[in-house]
Amino acid sequence: MTELFTIMKFLKKLSPFVLVVLLVLAVSAQGRTSQADEYVTVVKDGVNVRSAPSNTAEIHWEVFKNFPLKVIGRKGEWVKTEDFEGDTGWIYGSLLQKDRQVIVKVKKANLRVGPGKNYEISATALYGVVFTPGRKDDSWVQVTHQDGTRGWLHESLIWP
């Protein structure tokens, strides 16, 4: 009987400690297991980005077809988005599609014929030019412009 009492006494002391350890592990793992970001593109030219989820809300700016955006919220049929410069606004959901595009986020980016700095420069892209991404090779992304221009860009030069 005393052995059972000793085990129960030990478990009672251990339980709060175990709970604290599990809680600490759960909290620390929470940041590492966040869901992947959701990205969308605009379906046509001249789409309004608004200050609130309403057709009567102030228009902040217009975006063009294939412009990439990050989804940061939703309200009804409206989607709150963020662009590569960190600007946010609301767009009606039917004007967006789940399509992967990237945008040049530096003043000037050299497209190369292969995935690396030792490859020849095939073209230059300026800030704000949109590409469709393709294959990846380490930190290099093969991209294609709507005019057919194709090359490799380092991932640090594009968003997302």
C-alpha cells in the first residue's frame, strides 16, 4: 500500500511539471507550424484596390492583370491583400485568381541563361515587371514574361 501511495504522490508532483513542459513545447511549436501564405493574381487590367470592402469605398490605386498579391484577410466576397511594397487594400474576390506570378522588387534585375551568376545575361528586367515562375534550382527561379522573354532570376530579386 505504501508503494502505491508513493507512486501516486510522485505522479501528482510530476503532473504539473509535465503539463508545463507540454505547454512550453506547444507554444514554441506554434510559430514554426504556421500555415503557408496564400497568393493570388489579378484577372484583368484596371482592377481597383479599395480602402474597405465596399464598392463605394475610396479607391487607393489600380492594379493590372497578373499582378501578384498576398491574401491577408477576407470579409464576405472581399479579399484584403498586400502587395510587394507592403501596401494593403481590398479587392472583390471574383477579380482574383489562384495563379502564381512573381514581380521584380529591385531597381534592375539581370535575367541569366542559367541558374547562377556565372551564366550570361540574356535580358534586364526593371522594378515592377511581372513574370510567371517555372523551375527552381537552389535559390534561382526560371521565369517567363508574357512577351516570351525567358531566363533565370535569383529569388532575392523577386516577390513572393
